[in-house]
Amino acid sequence: MSANQAVFPVAAMARALGVSEAGYHAWRRRAPSARATADAALLKRIRTVHAVSRGTYGAPRVHAELRAEGRLLGRKRIARLMHEAGLAGVSRRKGTRATTRRDAEARPAPDLVDRDFTAEKPNQLWVADITYVPTWTGFLYLAVVLDAFSRRVVGWAMANHLRADLVLAALDMAIGQRRPDGVIHHSDQGSQPRFHRSSQHRSGGWCDVGEKAFGAGAAG
């Protein structure tokens, strides 16, 4: 009613809503409840956390931040206050990118490890994959080569494309750092454009799209 006082008389609005004019004025003079006061203070902090995140945090992340500050608050309460204030986060589930493109016509590479990804020593088995990293300027793609024995990253590369150069750059770093002799390089059965053609010269013994075995001269 208070928002419309400049347009409609209070008495007319009270009659239309079925309340007394005296009751309305008593409500206006009444102090905010303890719950309303606490919600107002909490919303102020929520706005700060949301602003610091540059508007990316939704209720779950805001809730986690407040919990880390020692505030024992319900997630539904934070979600309600954010909804009422028009605050929302950025969902990373939207606009996801595919990093594997399987070629239906390509011959599947033989599985040299037989789905056993354990290794007894370094440079016996490397595993590789690609993921994407959302940034404010767009998606970046990260290719990683991991040593199965130590779980250490032995090669990586990042670019704004998914071409074969990205995969080969990560593999070049791994080979340059480790100089392996007889390592098995395992990836999924997807491939990047031209990957199988541009990597043939790197194999000391044989080479295929999904899995490779490298000899001592593989870096040449």
C-alpha cells in the first residue's frame, strides 16, 4: 500500500483490501522483526560476496563462502534472499564444449594396457586427455600428459583451439622432459583433426590415434 500512496488515498486502499486504516498506520510504525533485521544484514553480506565474485557465484558458492566465515546458515535461506534480490550466478553447465571427436571410420587403436592403468616405474605408462577452461574471454583448451606411476603431469599445453598442434605440444613437452624409452602413451579413442597424420614420424615402433609406443628415438 505504501508504494501507491501517491496515487490512491490510504482510506480507499484499506477499504479495497479489507483492512482498517488504523491497522495500516500501526503496521507502518511497527519496528522490523528480528528475522527481517537479520535477513537485511545477511543480504548485505550476500551482495558483497556476489559482487566480489563478479556476479558469478550462485547460492551454493555464496553459501560455501559464508560457511567458511563460520556462519551456520541454511542454503535455502540464502537462495531465497538471492532470488528476492534478483541475484544469480553463472552456470558453467551452459555452453559446454566437446573435446573428443571420435572418427566412426577410423580403426580403433589396440588397447596395450588392457584397461590396467597401474605402472611399476616412471615412464612406463603415460595417459593423456583434453579438457576446457571457461574464461571471461572465451574457452581455453588444456591438453595434459600424466605419468601413471607418479600421477605427475609430465607435459601440458593450452590454446584457444582443438587442433592437433595442441595435443602434440603437450606430447612434445613430455618427451623433451622425460626422454622415455618404451613408454606407452594412452588416450581415449577420440582424435583431433589431422592428429594421426601429423604424429606418424614420432613413433619409434608403431603409432596409432588412440595409443602409442615410443622408443628412445621418439623425439626425433
